[in-house]
Amino acid sequence: MGMDVWDLTVPCAVNQHMPPHIQTITTNQVNYITNRVNVYSGLVYKNDPAIFAWNLINEPATAHGFDESRGVAPGATLAAWVKEMAAFTKEPAQDPNHLLSVGDVCI
């Protein structure tokens, strides 16, 4: 998922008005990665003990003043997106076995 997709995803997450195609892109990517087969071990990634954790996004941030301009607490949009994606990723069909992280910096 590139930054162009991230830029479209985050502003919509907090009020659940995410465009359906963006939600589909994001969840399809999680599904693809967690169900990918490790070519060396033959294990599906979600069952592979060689994987320590999934990083949902690295060093995320919303634009300065974005949340406040929408009448929500600073960081609420990002927190809502993380909560939504973490819940999806931890579903049994995805990967309930591995840790999740968000590569945040001072959030």
C-alpha cells in the first residue's frame, strides 16, 4: 500500500465514511500478506513462527490541525484507523497469532 492510499484512508476512518474501494484495498492487502506462503518453509505467514509481528503502518501521522478542524481530539483519526485495522488483522481468518505494532513516533 503506497502513501497515496494511506492519504485517502486516514481522513475517512474516524467517522466510518471511508470510500468502499479504499477499505477494500486495505483489507485485501492484509488478507494477501497474512495468507501468503513462505517459499522457504512452506508455511502460511499467519502460521509462521519466523514472523514476530505485523507493522500496520510505519511512523503514521495526520496533518497538523486535521482532527481539530473536524471537531475531534488530536490523534483520534489515526487511533480509529489503527483500532479498525488491528481488529481486522486479528480476526481468525487473518492472523490471530502474531503481535501487531504501529511504528509511531511520539504519538
